[in-house]
Amino acid sequence: MKSPTRFLFANKKLTSQVYFTLVALLALASCTASEQMADLAIQNVTVIDAENGVREAQTVVVFDGRITTVQPAGEAVSAVEVVDGTGQYLIPGLWDFHVHLTYDQRFTEAMPGLFLNHGITSIRDTGGPLELVLPAVEAIEAEGAIAPRVFFAGPLMDGEHVVYDGNNMELLGIGNPDPETARANMALLADAGVDFVKIYEMVTPEVFAVLVEEAESRGLPMDGHVPLSMQARNVGPHVQSLEHLRNIEMDCTVNPSSLVADRRQLLTNPDGMAGGALRSQLHGRYRIPSVMAYDEAECREVLASMMSTIQVPTLRLNAMALHPPFSRTDWDEVLEKLPTEAAEDWSAASASRGSMGGQNTDTTFPDWSLFLVGLMHEAGVPIGAGTDTPIGFAAPGYSLHSELEMLVRAGLSPMEALRAATLRPAEFFGLESEMGTIEPGRLADLVLLQGNPLDDITHTRSVRAVVTKGQFLNRSALDALVR
């Protein structure tokens, strides 16, 4: 059964305007407007969001989980809790738009607190088995839980040869060897209440078409990787987001149609390889040669096909060799917040990698990833901020700020990076009238920062407080959410 929040989001007719009409009627029935007290007022703060820009000396008022007023700081306000925001900066709650809650179950229980600790008030789980994901989602959405909003896809919809099959690799996907199976699996996901569908790399064009048809008929947004059997320009127009820039390089090269024909032949899998091994073979054969054979005209056509497809490049992963997390001065502090067993493993692994000093590290794909995101940004392709947490040393919450830094490094302005982590995710779900900006009627998910993120995007790390679903959590309360 859907939670009240999920029910609200699923029924778009209950807009913020209708909400305020209901609130007004209830207020009239109970008492006069002058007797109404807000739940929270953050006074004299600089408000920043990607749609309304910078507004100095404002008071933001929250009632019943929503922003009711954004007004000049000098105007009177009556609230149960009043916070002095002088010299601080208020931004919309951040999203991590690419999370795997159950990929490493040592993190699952701790993730909600870690996300909020770092200012992430919404997450999008991009793949995991229903038997694991559903309990995790239910715990996050349980009454009284202090946790981010969560949106989930269920298992990756893969092809006949499943990459994440639970045998050779972690269990994240299910097989769709033919259109009939794909239709049955889509019905299963819809019945489970998924918020979107994720299409994976090993599907055929025929199965891809069925998955798109089924998702559209159910009003479910679509995410995915570019299937290896297809060209990116033929995938982008049919999905609402794509992850990791995966396999786009194979369509930004000379003779891309010849390459896809070669890949389809290999995907028949004459040697009977496991799905993960088969995918790795194809990546090894085509990725770097495609990057080296980059064709500007072909890539321009690819990007033109993606003007309505949010790209989630996970640069902190793709380009990790350019700035490894374990080279950061605060990495030991980060590890202290993580579950003990995972932290010990990560500490040993990062120490081992760090001792190598980055010698002989090939940065071809990291450099390409930054280059391609720069091209996308210049072309006007929408960008979203996600991390692949907890894969590849992605500490929940912390890694999102690393992603914002990498997006700026790729060419986005700090404001555009904030858009990638606030408004773009809301747009994917059609919730831009509910989330992602700071204005009356929006859900009260907010982050109070010590530093101005427009001066330096690293200031998104300076979280002083978080408002999650209207509840104010100061720094002490946030620190209490982690070990």
C-alpha cells in the first residue's frame, strides 16, 4: 500500500493550490487567521534556488510540512519554532538521484540518517530486488521515521543474460528474454508500487520497445543505461533519464551503426558467458576505442536526441581517478560516520589504493566523461546529480557533494549544479510544482548552509540544519542520526 506521501505524489490533482484551499477552510473552521501559528520560521536568511535565484534577508515560514510564506525579514511572523538564519543560506533539500539502498546491506539501515546528515532529503533508488528494496522503503516511510523521501524502481529490467544476477555479481536485475516476459515483469513491478522503471544494458530492441510501451501505459517514468544492442540516439527520446553516460561513447564515434551491428552479433553469446562477463567483454572491446574515435558531427546528433532526457553522469564515479575520495583531507572523518564493518573494509581498501599513488592510472575515460558532460551542458541537455551510492567508495550523503564539485569542474555553474540536485530530480517525477524550489506551496525540505554555495560549490558541505518534511533538525540532531 502506498504511503500518504506516495499517494499525494501519485495523485497530481492534489496540487499545492488545492492544498492551501483545504488548509484555509480548516483554519476558518477552527479559529481566526490571527490565531494561527506556523510550525517553523527561519528568519533573515539568504534564500537560493535555481528558479528564483538569490533573495536576501528573507523569512521562510513552514506549516504542516509545507512552505506557506517567503517574506521580507522585517515582517512579523508567529511560529512555534523560530530560527535565526542571519549570515546563512537556505537552499532546497538536496537529492541523491542514483542510490542503491540494498547493494551492500551493511549500509541499508544507516543510510537514511547519513543522507539527512549531509542535507539529502530525497533519494531515488535505481535498482534492487523487491524482496530487499520493499522492506527498506517501508522502514524509511514508516510513521515517525526520520528519513529522506524515497522513490524506487525495483529490479533492473535486463535482458536474457542478466548482469547483476545474484550469482556472478550482486542481485539487482531480472531477465526479460522476450516481450512476453517483459510484459509480465512490468505488471509485477506496477503491482509492487514502483515509482519508475529502470531499463538495463542487455535488453534487445524488441524488449526495450515493450518496456517503454508498458511503462508509458502505466504513467511510470523510465530510467536506464543505453542498451548495448542499440544506439544512444534511438534510446534517449524514449526515456526520461540515463545513467553514467554509459555506452553513449559508442554512438559518438565514427561508424556507430557498424559498431552496434558488431555488438548485436556478440550479444548472441555463442560462448555462453555470464551476463556480467559478457557486458565486461563488450565494454573492454568498444569503450576506449570509441572514445579515441570520437566524431563531433555524430555526437552532435546524439546530444540533439537527448534534449528532454536527464543525464545522470555520476562523475564522482566515472572520473574518480581524477579526485579519489580517499585523497580528501576529511576522509577519515567520513569513515567514522559509516557502519563499523564497512568503514573498516573501506579504510583498508582506500589505504591500499592510496599507497599506489595514482601511478599508471589511465584517465582516458575520466577525462572523456568530463568532456562529454561539458558538451551536454553547452548543448542544453539536462543534467541530474547522482552518485551510485554505496558503489565505489560512495559514502551515503557525503558523495553527493563530491558529485556537485565534479559537475562544476565539468562546466556547470554552482547554480546549475544546485539545479541538478534539486529541481531536475523533481522534474523527472513531474513534481516540480511540489519540490525543488523555495516558495509558497512547496514541500518543506530545506538545507541551511553556513557558506554561500554560489561562491564555492564546496559550501554545500557546510550543513548547519535540515528541514525534512517540515521537521527542523539542527546540527546536533543531524549528528545524532549517525554513529
